[in-house]
Amino acid sequence: MLDINKVHLMSNIDGMAQLDAESVDLVVTSPPYDNLREYNNSSTWNFDVFKEVAAGLVRALKPGGVICWNVGDAVVSDMQGKKSGPSLSGTSFKQCLYFMELGLNFHDKLIYEKHAARFASGKNSLRYTDIYEYVFVLSKGRPNTINLITDRPNKGAGKVFKRDGGRGKDGQRIKGDGVKTGVIHDFGVRHNIWRYVTSFGSGQTNKKAYEHPALMPQTLVSDLVKSYSKEGDLVLDPFMGSGTTARMAYEHDRDYIGFEIDPTFHKLCEEINAEEMNKGRLPL
């Protein structure tokens, strides 16, 4: 087993082969999908490589463990040699379905909405402005930990809730008995569309992180870590990048381990983590 609470400079496929089987509680990651960003050419990313990574993750994941897979789709000019015009690649769905083929449950899906200043699609565009990505939540059986975030203000908070009869199978209204069953709480479980400010300087507290071309907002990673793990759990990011997953695991008293194949980004990750973790844990 490799050292934990460390980001290893190595291929994630090689690294995961050195992890103990069923040792990881949570995976939070964002792979370099569809080559939407330019990296430093340290590795090749295609669906065959994805399948190797996916197999390594499933092997390392504990029963009841969870994978949070943040992914999007590129627009490709030609699908499978057909002259049908530009199309979305559909890579995100293909990857999710492949995880299911490997035996994982498709536990939940989240929409990560990017709330940032961005030019809208022009009048000649073929598509609406793309402002979101998926976070597929996959589990090896029933998740061991589910801590749903309750920060959505409830309408009618403080009012007494009375039992309603609802509707029968025939669609007809059934009269309720009006029994008082409780008071509506101030906040309820948030919906599955999560909005985060992603403009420069807003998604990360350490500005060095913006030297990496593709960042997950640290509040998104923080919310995923809180939702699907508990203190002392081991969190893995096989595409560590600037180290956001490591820092958010640390902030919430989780252990972490990660892999970064690019020496430049690994050095960046180490520098940022040292700066931020030396400050001590901050309330999030």
C-alpha cells in the first residue's frame, strides 16, 4: 500500500495497482474528458485508457464506497465518419454506463452549474449556451455514508404540516384527515442542481491553482466529500491536478491519496497543498 496523505507523481493506473483492494471509501475526481483542455502532453486519454482507470477504481473501492465522477462532453465535428454535422460526443454517458457494466450502482446524478460571466450563444449558434457539467455518483452497493446537505430554504417554514390524503391510483383526490404531523423546518435537502461561481479568483482560495487549465471549484469538492464520506475515511483522486480533492479531504478530517502524472502539475499541487495545509484547517 502506498503512503496516504500524499500525492504521488506517477500514472494513476500504476498507482491504483499498488493500492490494497477495497481500501478506498470515496473517489472525487474530474478526468481530462474529450481533450477539452490542453495539458502538458504527459499522457494519452481515450476510452480504452478510461476503461483501465475505471477497473482500477472499482478494484480499490470498498463495498459501500462511492465514486463522484465529474465529466462533460465536447462537440465533435464528425461522429463515426458520418457526415451528419457537429454532435455532442456523449462520452459522459458512455463512461457512466461502463461503470455500471463493472457492477457499480448509478446512485445519483448531480448537475454542476457554472455561475460565471460568459458570453451567451450567438444568434447563429446551433446550441444553447453550455453552463453545466455532470457529477455521476456511483456506488459499490448501498453507500456507506450519505450526508445530504440541507441548505435549501423551505417555503412556509415554521408552519404546521397537516397530513394530506393525496391521490389514489385512479388519480382521484383522497381527502386527508388533517392530523398535524409536525412543523415545516427552515431548511430542506438541496436539489440536485448545484451552482458554483467559477470566474477567475472565485473557485479557489489559492490563486496559484489557476495555473492548472481545468479546476473543480473547491466548494463543489467540499460538498461531495461531506456528502459521501465521514471523518477518517480515505478519499482518492486519480487525476489530482492542482490538489483540490486533497485539500478538501484534509479540511474535513479525511485521509487522502492521489496521483498526478505531470511533473509540472505535481509540483504545483505540492506547493499549494503545503501553503494551504500549513494554515491549519479552516471552517468551510
